[in-house]
Amino acid sequence: MKVIEIEGGRKLSGSIRVSGSKNATLALIPAAILTDEEATICNIPEITDTDALCDILADLNVKVNRSTESMVINPKDMKNVVIAEEHSNKLRASYYFMGALLGRYNKAEMYFPGGCSIGARPIDQHLKGFEALGAKITNEGNKYILEAKELKGANIYLDVVSVGATINIILAAVRAKGITTIENAAKEPEIVCVSTFLNNMGAKITGAGTSTIKIEGVDHLHKCFYEVVPDRIEAATYIVIGALCGDNLKVDNVIPEHIDAMLSKLEEVGVETEVGVDYVTVLNTNKELKGTKIKTAVYPGFVTDMQQPFTVLLTQVNGKSTVTETIFENRFKHVQYLNALGANITVENQTATIIGPTKLKGTEVAATDLRAGAAMVAAGLIAEGKTTITNAEHILRGYEQIVEKLTSVGAKIKILEV
């Protein structure tokens, strides 16, 4: 088990550069097997989730050449085999191979995907889309078998706005016959990334980033080069850390419009920022901060992945704040550990009430999932004394070189194997 230790109470100054988007990368890698040639993807974050997808590519006999922040994927000799449970269990995003393999071979077999335990995350909308395209779905225990004589374009309305389902249906439809229309589609930047990537290969996708996406099927996808956009959640996490303990901390390689909702809430709380074309600097104004209300929502609303780190900031503002989670029903596991550090938080009916400010003191806590782990790091940086974070593997799934980046701006943080 990996453990992160933090000696809190240090001011952070300088600049942190944001890595490529985790969520985009985890969809782009499976999407790459749809080409008949090869795909080069740059600005890929070096995180364990990326490694897990490469394990799946190896099972599929896909040739992968990796170098610093880049990957060349060549599926010329690919074999359509069952994706093993030991690999699909490592991360939720493994399910994108369902759509990609179905789109390329009209058949896919894999076990139900894993990932963070943050509540029920059914794939019924994915399966609904595959069935509309002509696939027959068989469930054998924990394994799904998807087969189609031929995939044909269809009109698909998603009952729930889902990033995963939107992307998976796009992957399956890109080489289907005819036109597929996805209504009530998710609008996240990651969907725009995947669609642009596929279009660079010769796909015909329009409407990405809106609630209606159209895919005109093509017979062939050629080689392409693509650079992953900056990670909006990583950027937002470091900006919140800057608000907590920064001394004019600059977060570089940012697309500010991707985090508009979070920046608006920071302004509401009283945190002042300087927003540039590709950076955000948290200004050290010592302005008194006040409570706010947050309600998570699908993009462009306040992203669920940021409510846990942002809650740490709310423990340091004056008065009462509330955070209502509308996406996942089990995303308050971090609260017990923040309270152990000294926070005053109660949870009832999917709403956390935070009374601040409270002084945090270091103790042993756990990273129960990726973003809860980020919250523990943020809390440890401002807590008095030493904070020990167990199950740090969750954090390393989504934050490239987090220890090195924070150390470079003055944090006293290290990672240990125990």
C-alpha cells in the first residue's frame, strides 16, 4: 500500500503546470483502436489508469509505443479477445472498449468495469444505445457479450445525461451504416476531445458539446495525431489548494472556460484570482472568505469531481456552507476524515453542511476514492502537524506527479510504500 505523508502549514508559491486530461485520455486510448492504421496521442498523463488501459491493449495484441507524455497506438494486428476481469476491474473507463470493439468488429466481450466506489453507476444507457444500433446483449454473470450482424444508425435518446454513454455510443456508431443521432447527450469537454480525435481520423461527427450529436458512419479510419487538452479537474484542484495555502500560486496550462462554474464559486466565497488565456493565479489578498451553497450538476454546472476538494476550502470560510451532491449517492466518504482532522461537517439527504472556519490538525486519514484523496491532500497541506493518507493509490490514478508538483512549490510531502 502507498501512503502519502504531509507536514502542513507551509505557504505554496510558484507555478504548477497541469497535465493532460485524465478523463479525455481514458476515452481516447480505446477510441484509437477504431483506426485501421495508427494513432499518435500526445500530452498523455503518466497515471496508473493509463497503465491499466495499456494492459488491456496488450491483451488485444495492439502495439503500443510509449515515450514521455506520448503514445503511438497501432491496432493493425489486433485480436478481439475477451477483456479479462482483472483488467476491467481496475477502472471504470475500461467500458469504452465495449463501444470501440463493437464498432470495429460487431462483437465485444468484457466483464463489468470497476473504478472508484462512489455509488451506483449503471451502464443501462450504454446498453440501450448499443441495442438501438443493432447489437444483441447477453449477460453471463458479470460478463457482457455484445454481438451484431451489422450496426446501423439510429435515433437514440438518453434517459439520463451520461458522459460515458455518450462517448460509448459515439465509438460504436462511427463505423456503423447510416446516421446516428444522440439526443440529450452530455456536453463535457472530453466528448469534444473524443469527437475531434475521431474526426481527425476521418469520422463524420457533428454537434459535440451540444445536447444533439450526429454521427455519419464511415467504412475506414486513417492515422492521426492528437494532443490531449489540459485536465480541468487537476487544474481546479490546484486552484483550490492555492486558495487554501497559496502565496500567489499560479496554475498553468489551463482552459479557464472549462472550469467557469468553479471559478464563479471561488469569487462568491471571496477568493480573488487573475485569469489569463491559459492560466489562473490565486491572489494572496487576505480577504475574509464567506460561506456559499454548491449543488453539483452536469457540465457546464459545478462538476461532481470537485465537490470533495472544494469542501476543504469551505471548512476555512466564515459561516455556514452547503454542498448538495446530485450525481452520485456515495460521494461523502471524505467527510468522516475531514471531521477527524477537525472540521465541522454533517451530512443529511445528500447535502453536507459545513460550519467554518475550523482549525485542522494532522492525523491518519484514508483516500477512499480519487477525488476524496485529493481532498485529503488539500486538507493535509493546511493541517497543523503531520497528516498521513493511506490508500494513496487512488490519488495516483488521476494526478500525475502530484507529490513532485506540490514539492516544487514549497509543500513538504512524500510518498511511501508500506
